[in-house]
Amino acid sequence: FYFFFFSVLFSTFFVFFPQAIGVFTLSGDVGRRKSELKSARVVIKDFEKLKNDLKESSQKVESYEKKLPVEQEIPALLENLSNMAKDSNIKIVGIVPAMSYFKDDKSVKKSQIYREIPILITAKSGYHEFGSFLTSLENTDRFMKVADISIKANKASPKKHDVELMVCTYVLLAENK
């Protein structure tokens, strides 16, 4: 009987309790690891969302850079305006950036990212052709706005009007590129 009692007591203290303590320790460790795994999954999910957001933002920046040319692209922009006018059957008499563009850079604040450039377009056009040209301006992939329009009758050609149009475009300043 004593042998049985001592063997039960021995196995309880030296086998069962260490095993039970090990199980409790491991179950606490498993719970902590499950919590860490759950947190890691949330971080991974957020990371994937951040990667997608970064990709979308990069595409938007690229798109805006295309819509906001740098100052060196002004001649190409003027030629593009001339081609849009030609496509609309408008005869361009003159197309020049307004003189305010050529003033010194003191008017440009250091914090400015872009500069507005007014472009004066003088043309001869019919009413419907001019509307087609305005539609082309509206649908261009550059940021532009029509600031002023002046249409006068031409006595020499009643179907062609004298048109003056002030179109403002915006350029990205070189130090921001």
C-alpha cells in the first residue's frame, strides 16, 4: 500500500505537475501567439491597402503631371491649340502668351507650385466652328479655362466673325518638378 501511495505521490509531483505546468505555459504561449498572428494579419491587410493606395496616388500624380505641363512645354501647347483650331475650321490670326507671362518671377510666391499663363488667341471663325473649338478646349487633357471671349461681326465676311479669346493654362514651376 505504501508503495502504491508513494508511486502515486511521486508521479503526481514529478510527472503530472511538471506536465500540467508545461501545458498551462504552452496554452498561454499559444494564446499570445494567436494574438500576435491576428495582429500580423491586420498589419498585412493594412499594408496591402497602403500599397494599393500608393499605386492609385502615383497614377493620379502621373495624370496630373500630364495635365499640368512644365514651362518648357509652352511652345508645344501653343501648337496643340493651333491644331485644335485648324481641326475646328478656325483661321488663327494670332496666338501668343499674354505679356503678363513674361514679367519677372517676383510675382510668383515661393510656395506656389504652378503658374497661370494667359494665352491670347485671335481668329476668324463661324459661330458653329467656334463652338466646336470651345468643345475641343473643354475636352483637352490639359488644365485650361476660357477667361474672356470677344466676338465681333466682320463686315467683309458676314459668316466669319472676328474672335478674341483669352485661354488660361497652368504650368508646373520648374523647381517643383
